[in-house]
Amino acid sequence: MSVFVFFLQGTVVLLLAPLATGCVRWCKARFQGRHGASPFLPYVRFLTLLRKEMVIAETASWIFHAAPFVVLCTAVFVAFSLPLLTSAPPPGGLDNFILFAAILALGSVFLVLGGLDPGTAFGGMGASREMTLASLVEPAMITALAAFAVVSDNSAISGMLAAGGASLLQHPALVLSLVALGLVALAENARYPVDNPATHLELTMVHEAMILEYSGAYLAIIELASSIRLTVFALLLANLLVPFPLLATAISFSGALATIGATVAKLVIAMFLLALWESSIPKMRFYRMQEYLSGAFFIALAGLAFSLLSLP
Amino acid sequence: MYLLSLWRRLFFGIRVTMPRPVFTRGHTEHCEIVGAEIREIVRRLYGGRALQIRAVDGGSTNAEESELTMLGNAYYDIERFGMSFAASPRHADMLLVTGPVTRNLEQAVRSSYESAPQPCIVVAVGDGACTGGIWKDSYAVVGPVESVIPVHVKIPGDPPTPTDILRGILHALRTRP
Amino acid sequence: MTLHTSIASGIFVCLLGTLLSSLVGACGRSAGAHRISQILLALSNAIGALAALAFFFADTPVLPLIHLSLLFPTTLGLDHLSALFFLIVTGMSSVTALFAIHYVESERDTYNVRSLDCIAALFVLGMQMVPLTPSVAGFMLFWEVMSIASFFLVMADRKDASIKAAFLYLTMTQLGASALLAGFFLLGDGTIFPDFAALAQHARTASDDTILFAFALLFFGFGSKAGLVPFHLWLPEAHPRAPSHISALMSGVMLKIALYGFLRTVLFLLPPLPVIAGMAVLALGLLSGLLGVLHAVVDRDIKRTLAFSSIENLGLIFTMVGLSMIARANGLSVLAELALAAALFHAVNHAIFKTGLFLCAGAIVQGTHAHSLEAMGGLAKTMPRFTVAFCSLALAASALPPFGAFFGEWMFLEGIVGTLKEGGMMLQGLLLVALAAVVLISGLAIFAMVKLFAIACLGAPRSPGAAHAKEPAALLTAPLFALAILALGMGLLSPAVLSFLSPAHVGIVASRLPTVAVATGRLSPLTAFLALAAILLVCIMLVRMAWSGRRRLSHVWDCGQEVNAGMEYTATAFSAPIRFFFRFLLHHKTVVATPVVPTNPWIVRQSMTVHADTSIRFATIYGYVARILLWLSAQAKRLQNGIVQFYLLLMFLALVLSLIIAV
């Protein structure tokens, strides 16, 4: 029965993921004084891409074909295994925080390989940048989540949530870890100030530059994967802040409905805040990313150190 | 303090977007649409409800580019029609080709067309792209876009205004009233 | 025949076979002799590996093999620690011998096949014997066999650069060996060549200062062999110079023998050490990890990258060992056990993937005739089957799930996070630093390995050699696939393997607390792998079903202008952000301005060099040391003045001095 909860959660997250991307675009358009595209546009876009032809570069090898599936696979894996709608621990301890970071890194690695494979300069540039970010973000993420693990005495993320929002009140230092996690989430999802998701200038691209060669179904699933990542991070941060209402292993229909409703609300609020954030600050130059990343890393370390000090 | 004033503008700033009917109703005779092929393409693209556009410069004077840039601003805001500009022809559902195709850029136009996945609508924007304009028969010019790649929609004007372009595209798609 | 006798006979067969392989290799003149020698080596080592594996299932702590009374009286024998390292040696030697059959044949113009085969087998023999010998004399004897054989192997291609690297290696390794000898003498309290058991007896009664000094000497000896950072200078020079299957053995296995020696000393010979010893190990481990990985990221040579990655991995292993020592000194037995198990597990994993990666590098260098990553590219297109193996090994080396190395690092981090609450302020600080550094190192290791694989194999070929590369022969790819599957298997079976390697099981710690089993129970690699695989399959099926478009091949999107391989991102370009971010450590760029017109200083031609290959700062430090040594030897030269009376006076003075010291 418990497995069913995870299927429900995975399905809901997968279905909601394009909405998250659409929502943040819509909010940003409103902030810019525009009417903006419908938040449901990414769904149509996804279906359109599935109908379109796939143009494959002649220089591409098997990596180019394998990469989108692995990227999607890692995103779906975290959507299923993390406690996003449910607080139940998944079988086999799959919500371990180090595994979570490593699985995300695996996805980034394959995206990078796919970007480099056709042999274009822009693909290589995006790949180099994404790899730099991924390899320096991973330490910050593990350190930030380690603080929650130490406080809740549990290395599974579901266990961290079970310790509850009260832990945030008892250990105010965890706010630092949460901030670090937020910075990590921005970097992982190619958002401001790390990357501009709406840019058309190749020289400022990070994430987009790697997928310039992808078309058709491959592009559809890569975009879906990045939406899922965004959703997962948004819900994870929201749940660390407000760990309710979450489903237990035994679920009722009304409970499920309430949780799904709350999830949608959390997601929309998170996307609104993201849009506000992106409208309020400029993008950083890539070669200043060291400041951002080391900042995230040291905030995470400080969060860990201070929460250690606050422990009895 | 600065952030507060920024937020005030973000939340309470004026909306300047033109109402939708300005573009969906009105004169479209000037826009030339070729064949039943485009109907078929539009049908396969879900009526173009989510349309990615790639702008290709085939040797224009940049007048058309300037007008195309206008399309994305708050006044015209093509995003509300589901359209947006793409960073690569691989992502595009529509190519907006501008300018008489010069010999130097002939390869670029052809390469963009080959790179774009089918079905793909090709729109020639501006007099130069439609007929060659004042550069017709010049030694440096190959000819109108038609002579290099197949064209589905032609939007004349030197340059056409953003309103013209938007009307042309919407007329071609004709998805929503 | 009982299990014990069959294990013992298996090991004897293995040793004899290795010796025989060396003889066949030395005597045979034809290509057939080379093949027989390598097949013999592969088979005998496979038998040895099976025997060592069987030892883990034989319920006995020590298995005596044979009593030697000839040179150094001792009993050759296996305990769990030596069985583990014997397993690493034999297993990897077996695979590399298989690889060498075809590899060396195609390189017969470069190498003298007879001497190469002979010395390689002797090298393997030395490495096999080191863990088996529980006596100082035997240990040092086989240690030297291993060192000197590998010294000759480094200069197997008889090029000037190789000979230079080989002598650098010889110097460092002999310095290390003399430090080892001195350390053993100090511990043995003047006993000449004692048994390890006797040595431990002596050590128990020695004073703290003696122990610490002996530890420092031994740590230098083993650390310099393992390539820890201040003593690492020889490693990136010597390892890439050897033929690739030997590089694989040197990096994948020989460094582990150094680790074995260190573990044997720290865990069995020395009495419990003070915290400061563990801190020294931890510090050097972290330093090696960080500098090793940074150089692995920025280096452009395929084999040097791998050599630097070896420094990084050994650094990680020594970090784990150091933390385990600290934890033991502080009475945190859980962390001590977890870290030690993680270290052993990571050692096994590193042996597997590093051997595999060096073999991959050998196949690539043979196919493309290039050592530089800049001259490769496009191999995924020309040798697709081979790149599948290469890709899996590179992923294993970047410690990503579901491969084994990830679970080793996972358990180590888990152990740190689990014990962060306990212990005093200082210990917490140490754990924090270790945690931060290890996650940073593992993050950058991903970068290094992705660079290695992607720049070598993806994109368009950047040299004619790479463009004309062909799929390597099946005999070359098969060992790589075997290693890739082994690396994956280590991941999937990691709970079982880890509990086999747990210190309690290996006989290092007396307690039989199920610490490791409890820790590994928190994450099931098999479930993770099955979930990933199932999701992947479902994704592929769903997308195939939903996708209704066609597929078309076209040129790469070129922005309207033909692209060529010269525009691609190279290794230098790819690692540029990291080089920039860590420029205070890497010190990477020099701009040289040469005047165009001699009379006018303002018109200059500027040329920029990006240093990826030298760690300049260490070269400077070693330069100072070398200068002081030269100066000292110049002073010593004055003694040689050719006057007989003077020599007599010196002898007399030496006699007086030694009498004074003796009294």
C-alpha cells in the first residue's frame, strides 16, 4: 500500500511540473507589465514537441540519444522518492540526502555529455559552465542538508521532515541551511542570478546552451526534466519550511485531495516568489559565480556549525 | 529603499499591453499565404497555440529586426498568443526570414531551414524577403527568400510594423477569434 | 581436500605461475611466448584471486602457508587484511595480463617485449608477496622487488623523458624505503629484521616519543609510495610514462600496497597512537585529495589526469584512515569502524576503476596515437562499444550511483554526519572540515572524470589520428567490460561487501558490533538501481509510444557558418572556470612579452601560456631542497682531497665518535 503513495506523489509531481514553469513565466510577465502567456502553455508545448520531427546532428553519437532519457530518469527518480506529498519513508532508504545530491549530479553529468556530444562551441561552453556549477553546488547541497540530518538525527529526508517545522524554531541556525539550500536550488535549476532561463544570447547561456542541438521528443523530455527538478526543489524547500499537510502511508480520499490542493498552493506560492526574486535582481557574470557558490557553501557550513552549537 | 520602489513598480505598475482584438481583427489582405500546406502544418502544431519562432537574418537592413524586437515588448507582447523566440532553429516551429537573401547569407538561410525540424512554417518578413525589394536583381543578392527555401507566408512592408507582422502570423495560424 | 589446503595450494599455484610467466616471458623469442606468458599470468592470478576470495569464507583468522627458515625466518601467511590486498593484486593483475596480450603485441616496436613481460611478472610477484610476508626483512625485500621492477617498467620505452621520470621515481621510492627501514629499526629497538609479531611486542614497550618518531618515518615511507601530496611529485611523472597496462597496475594496485603497509603498521604493529598522528594523516589526506583533484581537473594529458586522480583517491582513502585513527583515539568506535570499512571499500573500488581507466587510456592512445586530450574527440562515434565501457568506468570514478565508489563515500559521509553530535568541540571542528573538504573533493572529481571522458570521446575528432581510430580488438575491450561490470557489481552488492570488509570482520577490531551492517542498512543500492532502471525503461517506452514524429539526420546547427573541430571546446577550455575559480591554488597563467623591435620597448608580441602540467609551488620547494643538497655535497667533496693522512685522521675521529656514542 505504501508504494501506492509514492506512485500518487510521482504522478502528481509529473503532472504539475509543466505548470510550475508556466506559472513562473506568467508571474514574471505580469511583473513586467505584460499580459503574459497562459501558465498552461508548457503542456501544449510538450505535446507539440512530441509531434515534431527530430533532427539529429551527424556528429552525434550514442551519448546524444542516451542523455535525455537518463536526465529524465534522474528527475523522475527524485520526484518519486523524496517526501514531497508524503511523509512516509520510501522503500530502501531512497530519500537519503547524499543519494539525492548524487542522483541530481548524475542527471547534470548526462546533460553535460549530451551538450558536448555534437561538438559545437556553444554546447561545449554550456557544458563547461554547467559542470562547474554542478560540481561546486553538490558540496553546498550536501552540507546544507547535513545540518538537517544532524538536528533530526536522520539522514533520510523523510526523517528530517518528520522532525517537523518545530526543529526550525528550536534551531534557528537551520535558517542558514535553508538559505543555502535556496541558493543551491537556484543554481541547480539555472535560475537568476546564476543563469537567465529566457536568454537568447548564446554567450550568456548555461543550461540553454547545452540543449541547443536537441529537438522534438528529446527536447520535450529535457524540458520536462528541468520542470520536474524545479518542482521538486520548490516542494522540498516548502516542505522543509512547512512540513504539512503530508500524506501518511495509509491514505484517505479526502486526505489525498487536501494534500494535492496544498501542494498546488505551495507550488504556486513558490513560483510567485521565484518570479519576484528574478524580477528584483540582475544576473551575475559567470566568472563571479565563485563568490555565489562559495557563499552558498560557507552559509551551509555556518548553518551546520551553528546548529551543532545549539544542540544540547 | 530601492528594492521597495522596484517592488511598488512590479506590483502596481501600469499594464500597457494592447488589447487582443487589435491584432486578431482587422485588415489582413496585404498578407499573402501560400497553399493549403500551411493549414496542414498548423493543424499538426495544435493550431500554433505554443509556437516557437526563430528569426533568421538573410541580409536585411536591420529595419525588420528592429520591428521583430518590438514584438516581445510589453506593448505588443506576443507571448500571450503562445509565441516566443527560440534560441536555436532546432527548437523552432516557425522561421521569420528577413531581407533579400544576400550571397553571403544564402548558406545561413538554407542551413537554418535544414536545421529546423518539420513541420515548420517559413514566413518572409518585409519587402526584401518577399520580392527582393529595392535590391532586386543586384549582383550581391540571390533573390527573395522563395528562391532559397520554400515560403508559406509573406508579410510585405518596408519594414512592416509589428502590428502588421503579428496580424500576418495570427492570420496564418487563425486559431482563435 | 579441505578448504584451507585448497586456498593454500591456490596461492602457491598463483605464485609459481607468476614466476613461470616471468621466465617464459624472458626466454621466449616468438610472439607465442609472449601470449603464453600473459595467459599464464592471467590464469595463475585468477586462481590466486579465487583463493583469496575463498579465504573470506573460510572461518579462520590466520592461514599459515609455509615456514621459511632460509633468508629470514618467518611464516608466510594470510590474514584478512593481507587476503584483501592479495585479492586486489591478483584480480587486477589477471585482468591487465589479459589486456596485455593484444596491447603489447601491437606496441612491439616501442617496447622490448621479452624484458617487459619478464619484469612485469616480477613486479606482480613482488606485489603479491608483500602482503603475504609478516616480517621486516621479507617485507622490505619484496617491497624493493616491486619498486625496482616498476622503476625499469617506467622507462620501458627508453625515451629520455621516461628515463628522467624513472630516476625521479627511483629517488623518491628509495628515500621512502630507507625511511621505512629506519622506522622499522627504531620500532624493533635494534633487533635486526624481526618478525612483525616481535616488532609489535617491542613497540608496546617503546616510549611515546619513539613511537611517534617511528610513525612519522613510516608515514613518510608509505605516504611517498602512495603519492600523498608533499611527496607526490614523482607520481604524475612516472605513472603515465609506463606502458598502459603497467600504469594500471602501478596506479590501481601498487598504491594499494603502500596503503596495505600503512594499515599493517598502524593497526597491527604500533600501539594506539595519539590524536596528533591521526590529524597528520587526515591533513595530508585532505591536502592530497584537494590538490590531486584540482590538477586532475586542469590537466590535458589523458594519463596524467588519471595519475592525479589517483593522488586524489589515495588522499580520500588516507582521509578516511586518518579520521578512523582520530575517532579511535577519541573513543568513537562507530565512526572508527565505518571510516575504516569505507577506506578499505574505496581502496577496492579505486583498484577496479583506476585499472580500468588506465587500460582505456592505453586503448585510446594506441588507437589515436595521441596522449593529449586536445588531439582526441569523436571516439564515441568511431569506437562506440569501447566508449560504453569507458563511460561506465568514468562514472564509477566520479563516485556516482549506482557504482561502488559512491557507496564507499556515502558510508563515510554518513558516518561523519552520524557522529557530528558526539565528541568535543575540537573533534566536531575536525569532522566539519573533513566533511566540507570531502564533499568538495568528490564534487570536483565528477568534473575531472567528465572532462576526461567527454573531451576524449565526444564531439568531432580534433586530429587525423582520432578521426581514423578504429574500434579496439575484442581482446582489449573485454577486460574493460569485465571491470565496468565489476564496478557496478561492487555498487549493487555494497552492503554485503562492506560487511565483509568491516573492521570487526577483518579482525582489526575485537568487537563484533554490527556497526557497518546497521549503517549500510539505511540505503539499499539494489533498490536504488532497480528503481532507476525501471524508471529509465518506462520513460523510454512511454516516450517511444507518445512520439509521433520522424527522425532525420542533418548537419550540426552551425549558426549559418560551417563549424569544424577547431571550434570545439578542448580540455583547456572546458576546465577554464575551475582554473579561474581556484587560481590562488593553481597559479595557472604566464604572459611573456617579447619586443618586436629591439629598440622600442612598447611594441611587443605577447604570448600566453596556461600551465596545466606542473604544480609550480612544489617544484620550487623541491628546487630549494635540491639546491641545499647540492651545496652539502659540494662541501662533502672537500673531504676527498687525496691526502692519505687526512683519511687516516678521519677514520680515527669516526672511531672516537662512535666510541663516545656507544658509551
